Amino acid sequence: MLTAAKQQGKVLLLSVKYNIMRQMTNRAAFITNITFMILNNATFIIQWMILFHLKEDIGGYHMNDVMVLWGLAASTYGLSHIFFQTAYNLPDLIINGKLDSYLVQPKNVLLGVISSGTNTSAIGDLLYGYLIICIFRFSIVNLLLFTLFSITGALILTAFAILTGSLSFWIVKGDMISGNLHSVLLHFSTYPDGIFKGIIRLLLYTLIPVGLIIYLPVKMILRFDPFTLLLLLGFTVLIIFLAFFVFYKGLRRYSSSNLMSARI
Amino acid sequence: MKAIQVKNLSKTFKVKVKEKGFRGSMSSIIKPRYKSILAVDNISFEVEQGEILAFIGPNGAGKSTTIKMLTGILYPNNGEVSVMNINPCAKRKQLAYKIGTVFGQKEQLWTHLTPYDNFKFFGAIYDLADTVIEERINELKKTFELEEFINTPVRNLSLGQRIRCEIVASLIHKPEVLFLDEPTIGLDPVVKENIRELIKKMNREYQTTVFLTSHDVGDIEKLCKRIIIVNHGRIVLDDSMEHLKYHYLNKKIVEVKMKETVDFTAEEGITVLKSKGGNLKLAIDTTKKKINDALRLIDADNMIDINISNVPLENIITEIYRENKVLL
């Protein structure tokens, strides 16, 4: 069991390594992608500076708090898209029958699939996140917490992408639902949760788990609470199991296809 | 020992039915309708270890669906499958160590990486130690003559080179059964011949069982001793190649362009399929007239061009299917 997990981990890391090697084939595009993503994220600092100039407190957040929120959102997104980019393309793979090559390998299908692609600009997101935490709220503890929450956030975000992507096993146009839910999640993740009330707030802590990916971790960086940490870790484990369960349940309905395809 | 055992295997796909036009699209949103398509219909067969079997049929006959059920990609609706005594549905990972797959229409290699890096990756997938992977790459590199392009990214390789690499990647873990789904699709005759030689060599040297689907009569004739023909999801013929050749590949098509019109209608064993001026299309029944005897009837001085070919596989399949619903 332990050896199998070790072998699986080795293949996963090798897959990520090869993905990054692919991205580095074009050095100029690789560096430009990363740099521009950092600059792109940085432009939002100006927007928030203007807003905080007009109002000191937005949804219970101050300028530094919003920056932590942005930093965590960027690094969470970055980490997920560096390691598990293909989780976001799951509907395409399911609908167009592109899971075949993973199904004939003696490894976990889901891990093989989701780790088979990477997004270069996501490296920019991850770096931006760490830059922000170092500039606006640097301490060793904060850095460690930031790393931990980036990992839990990336895992929840990926699991959410798998859950919504797996809908395509049952629904032909599941890719639309999956895409919409994912963009809703991303948009909400860069605003203070205090501005959302009632049913929307409930949704953000349940159906669209931005609360557990971003809001609760940010609150814990600002004020640590062990009970919330346990809750967060428990939820992370639960949603990962749920994602595996739903994917494998759906895989029984996989119908493959005879479309020409290439692994690029 | 049996490498593959299939008993009463069936697979049904549910397909959405849509009426034509915009109205059809609207009604399919409100009340979607589905129909079931029986892709594989209650088939049974066995394959011996070390055998090279051709599993052929026209498009949509159920070949790929069967292969996909044998390799654990698809779940059957009914029936039993056992490959090297492993049930592909229940023990997919365990089976993967024993089988190799090449889908001519689907690449398994990472196109941006070199074949060498790809082989290293596939070796790691099959839990092989680095030294073992290196040894295996060196061995296969020589057998499949990859020296020239082993360090060139796959995307820059020709189709023939790529298919060779696909086969090597599928052999890295020394599989006992190799599934080849149209491995020579889109290849030129020279490369096709190379690939066939390599498959034969691999079967001879490693005693690998080969389960081959192809539309190419050459692949089947040159590689396989046994053939299974499927159509509409059912096995319509399961026989030796020798028997098939004797009964069905006994016709040659001769297309000849003459300076003047020639009449062959009276010749026994020759059927004139088309005759327009000096252009003739003849079917030679080789059981009644040897091909060299038929050619002797053609005046070489009067001939401008000639082409001799086998009856297309699709025609044979259609003929078999028309003649016999099930020919077992």
C-alpha cells in the first residue's frame, strides 16, 4: 500500500516535471507568461487602493487584509493550476472520450488525468501570492499558515473542479455548468466575505466553497483558531474523498469515442 | 493457456435522438428522447497465448468497443471477460501491467517530449527501476531502430516514426498481450511493412499475444493466422487465415488499359466487371484460373497500363455478412 502510494507520488511529480519542461520549451513565452500574470494581478492593488481611499472599511476588511485575501486567492489558484490543470478540462476529456490512455495505465486514473497538464501563468499567480504575503503581512508563522492554506485551498479548488467536471458523465453539456460554477467561485474569491449576506453567504460556505478555500483561511491568518483549522482540514479530506467517489462512479458511464486525438 | 477469454459479451450505448431543425432542438430540451445502440451483441471467443489474431470488421462493427472492454476502458453490460486470467473491470490496474495498447488514432505519447523522455515516463508508470528502464530502452531502440530520432521531440517525427515509438512505449513493461487498434492507419506501404515486421519479430522474440484490428488486408494477411470478423456487433466469422484465403480471397481484380478493345467474356474464371473502350476491369477467380494464366491472355504489346489488386476487405466482409448471418 505504502509502496503503491510512493510510486503514484513519483509518477505525479514526474508528470508535473514533464509538464513544466514542455512549458519551458519556449523560454520567451514561459517567462513572459509568468511576468505578465504577476503584473496583471498587481493592477488590482490600485483598484483596492482607490476603494480604501474612499472608505476605510469594506466588509470588515482593511487594505492589508484584502491584500492577504488576494494573495491567498492567487497562490491557491496558482498551486491548483500548476499541479492539476487538467482537472479544469475534465468535461472535454469525458465528452470527447480522451480518458482512454489513462485507463490502460496501472495507476490511479483521476490522478493521472488531472496531473497531465500545467498552466505556466499559474506560476506567476503562485509567486504573486508569496510576494503579497511577504510585503503586507510577513512573519514565519504567517508564511507557514499561508503555505498550508494555499495547499488546502488548492486541494478544495481542484476537488470542486473534479466534482463539477464529473457532471459531464451524466449531463452532455455538463461543461457549461462546470465552467459557470468555476468562474462564480473565482469571482467571489477576490472580494471580502463581509459584503455578502443571507443566502449568498450561505452558498459561499456550502455549494460554492469559497468560504473554505479563502475566507476562513484569511481569517485564520489574521487571527488563528485551532477549531476552524480542524474544520478546514476535515472539509478538505471530505471533499477529496467525495471528488474521487463521484469521478469513479461516473467513470462506469464513460463511453470513450473514436475521435482522433493527441496528447499535447 | 488462454490469453483472452470472452463469453457472451455485450455492450449497449444510450444515444440521444433529436428531431431535425430548431423545433427538434426545442423539443429535445423539453422532452429528450434516447435510443439504445447495441454495439457488441453477445460475442464469445478465446485467444491462445502467443497467437496473433486479426479482429476485423467494417466501421461501427464493434471492434474498438470490444478492445476497450478487453482493456478495461469500458464496462460491459453483460458477459464475462478474462485477459491473462484477470477481469479487466474488477482489476484494471493489475491487468495494465500485463497488457500494452496502441490506438492508431489516439496518441499516448507526450508530443512535446522526446521518445526517450516518454519511455522514461512510461517506465515509471509501470514501476520499473531506472536501470531497468535504461536497459529496456536500449534493447527496444535497437529492435525498432530508433537511434536516429530517439532524442527528437515526438511532434517533429513522421507518422511512421511516431507509431514505432507508440509501439515501443506500449512494450516498455514487457506486456504479455498487445492490443493494436489500427496501428498502420495513414502509413505509407514501406513503413507499414516495417511495422508488420516489427510486430512479427516481437511476437517471435517475446511470445507476445497480439490482438490486432485493421482495415488493411496486408496487415491481416502478413501477420495473422486466425481471423475474427465482426459486423453489427456480432461475430460473423471465426476461422483460420488459410481457410479465409481459400474461400474468400480467391479473387483478384485486374484493371487494364489496352490500345484496342479486347473481349474476355468467353474466358472461364474471368468476369468482366467494366469495359469501356480499351479500359477493362476484370475479376479473376484464382480457383478456376491462375493469375499468370489470366495475364498471358493479355497482349503485352497492346497494353498501356495494368493494375492488379485484391478484393477490398470491406467487400469480403460484406460478402461474408450477406452470405451468412453467423458463420461459426
